Amino acid sequence: MLNTSFNNNAEPVVDSVRDAVTTFLTTDLDALVIGSFLVKKRTSTMEEWNKLAVSLPPYASLHQVRTYSTLDRQETVCEIRTGPSNQPAVPISPELFEQLIRIEGEALVGDILDGIAAGSGSREIFLNELRQIWEQRCICLSPVRGRRSQESVPAEASVTSRLPA
């Protein structure tokens, strides 16, 4: 199938290779053609996830708000906002909020995971939450800047072949 309006529900039509790869990795697409390259998904390891850099995009902001959970009880809610205050915010866990609020520029996923208390499945739960908010474009995940170009392909993508000219 050829998708002539290549995007997802979280953003407008892609306009760069980086946007195309991010959309490819965060949707159910099986393959992506960029120029003469065919890119297919593969399963990434925890080690590869640990090497990715996390940052907030310029349009995102972190918020803790007090809200009523019932008529007589308030609770603190953590969220990421990616637009005007009248748009719905994306709720996040207090643990993720605490880690994201500490980031100056960008931080490695592995370093953030090291800050998570060890527990049964807590790192996996945290990583799943990171992935979910990446899919909604609330955070950026990218290779650490300054690596060689071969290493700049995100962990879940694999350039499998060059298409004939």
C-alpha cells in the first residue's frame, strides 16, 4: 500500500527523513523507502534503547496540577502539554515526570533508567511509558549527537537493502 499522506494522528504530514523514520518506527508500517534505501523494522535490545537520547521538543512542557478526583478530594496529576492550554494534556506517571523535569537538553535512556528504583518490571514499565509518549510526539528519542552516520539509524530500524537505480 502506498500512503500518499504519510503521517499519524499525532502530527502533520512528514517533511524530513527524520520525521519519516520517527513516524515509521511509531506506527504499524512494515517498511519504509527513502530514496534508494529500503528500511525494515527489527526488534531492538534494551542496550540499544539505553543508548538513545531523550529530550523534550520545543513545543512540549511539563506540568503538575492539582485537580479534583472526586467532589471532595484533590490529587496531583503530572502531564505533558504540547499545545495551547485548551488542548488535552497527556498524563504521565509521577516517576516519569520526576525524571523528565531533571533533563537539561537531553539525557540517555540508560541514565534515566538507572535513576528508577529497582523493582519487578519497573524498568520495562517505565520504558513502555517512554515509548508511548514518544509515539504521541511528547518527547524526542534520537541517537546521541556526534555518532557516526551508520549509528544514527534508530535502534528499531535496519537498512536492509539498497534498491536498484
